[in-house]
Amino acid sequence: MPALVFDCDGVLADTERYGHLPAFNATFEEFGLPVRWSEAEYGEKLLVGGGKERMATMLTPDFLAAAGLPSDPGELAEHLASWHRRKTEIYTGIIAGGSIPPRPGVRRIAEEAADAGWSLAVASTSAEVSVYSVLAHVMGDALAGRFAVFAGDVVPHKKPAPDIYLLAVSELGVSPDDVVVVEDSRNGMLAALDAGLACVVTPSSYTGGEDFTGATLVVSSLGDRQETTRVLDDPLGLDPTPFVRLDHLRTLLTEAAPRPSSRE
């Protein structure tokens, strides 16, 4: 059976702008750090995969001096881990509050795939606990229980490296030719393509202007009866309107050209 693998942030819900950014800034305030990321600045940070890695970009000599932080790498690593733990706690609280709605169509198509016997997974650079919180919020506990989750620091290199998707394919026990990935960013798309996987892109509020050349399908969202799909790039002529269905993904796997991984 095929597998349907979702990214988390920006795909299951628009969590970057409304969840992660306020959680980062609340953490900075709690720890007395002299930084607050604007929406535009955070958009630039999204080019870096992983929350700890985004925080680490702050650690310039000037920042360390302004924050009164040590320069010793070991001590800095401890501070970074502490900030990230607290940020994750704040973020999961935001998700639990239910203020961030799921993106259109993600639960619908996951239910279709589950009913058809497809494997389901999430592959994300976010912390595992953060991914589980979003997954349960979007899918509900029963459907979320059908998902395998690959997240956080389980691989040495984060997106755009293909490591997380190579791990998912291996652990799911499926052929790369039988996997559809849903991503929202160019980095995520590149990770999927480099793993030899077909990739459907649903741009999020932060990624709409990125270059998705190479994606198998680019749509405004997977769509539902309240918000239908707008097709942005459809190289296979699938015409997935009024919204993307599982049959479109089956056809995508059948008609897409072979996708050799650069790791082969």
C-alpha cells in the first residue's frame, strides 16, 4: 500500500506565524533575552531547519555580550536547550488552546487514506512533542494514532537535507515510488525530492512566494467544501478541483516520472 507523509508546521496548520513565533518571543521575554522577532524576521529564520538551530543564529558575540551570556560552547548549549524546552512548553499550550485551525482538507484526505489502507506519517524538523500536539489537534486522537511520527533530532541533518524522509521510507517499509509527501516550503520540497519522493506543495502564509519548481503538484490547499482548491502548478494535468482527493494522489503516483534519489 502507498504512504501519505505530511510535514507538520504550515501543512497541518499555519503554526509558524500563530504558534511558533509567539512562543519564541514569549520565551525570549521570560529569559530576559534582548531580542524579539518580527513576522518578517521570523520569515528569514524559517530558512533554518529546527527550532534550536533558529535560536542558535542569535548567538553572535554582540548578542552574548548584550545578554550577559558566557562564550563557552558547553554552557551556551545548556542555555539553548533550556530556552528550547520552555519554548516547546509555551507552544504546546498555544496548540492545546485550539486557536489555530487545521488547514483545509488535511484531515479529510488523511481519513480517505486511512480508510483505503495507506500508511500515514508526519516527518518534521520540529520537536516530537510539538508535532504530536499539532497532530492530535488536527486529526483527533483516534486518527492521530494511525500516524507514524518522525521528528526533531532523530536524523543528523534537517531539511532541506533528505534525511528525515529517507528515515520515514525505511521505517514505513515502503518503496519511494509509493510515497506522496505534502509540504509547504521549498526546503521541505527539496528534502522530499532529494529522497526520491513525489511532493505536493500547499504553500503557507510564509512560503507563498517561494520557488516550487520540481513539485508534482502545487495547490493553495488540499481543499474542502468551505475552501476549495486553487491550482497553482499542475504539470501532470490532474485538475484536482474542487479539492484534492485520494484518487488524484493515486494518479500522481502512477503518472509521475521516476524520481531517483541523489543518495542512490
